[in-house]
Amino acid sequence: MMVFQNIRNLREDNDKKQQELADYLNVRQTTYSKYELGKINIPIEVFMKLADYYDVTIDYIVGRSQKKK
């Protein structure tokens, strides 16, 4: 569950809307919402893009590290 909470927290901490992230990731807003809710698996490519977008490590996003960089 940590993964889903982390991507939501990152989005909210950066004052972004789900639609903004969906546009960046080239997915529908409903798909992005399902990522945050843990209803569908997040492809590794999406993890990579989110890490780049927020300038954090994938380990941070998936809860393996508390360090963002």
C-alpha cells in the first residue's frame, strides 16, 4: 500500500491534479486514479516517469527508502 500512498502524497505535496499527471504519463485520468487507489498495477515505465517528474528515486516511491534522492 505504501506505493499508492506515496504517489498520491507526492502529487498533493506538489499541488498537482490527477489530470496533470495523467496528461504527463499519457494515460486517462481514471487510469491514474486507479494507480493511486491500488486498483491496477503500475507499469515500471510509469514508475520511471514519476521518479523523473518528482526528481525522486523509484525506491522512494515504492517505500524502500525514506530518502527522496
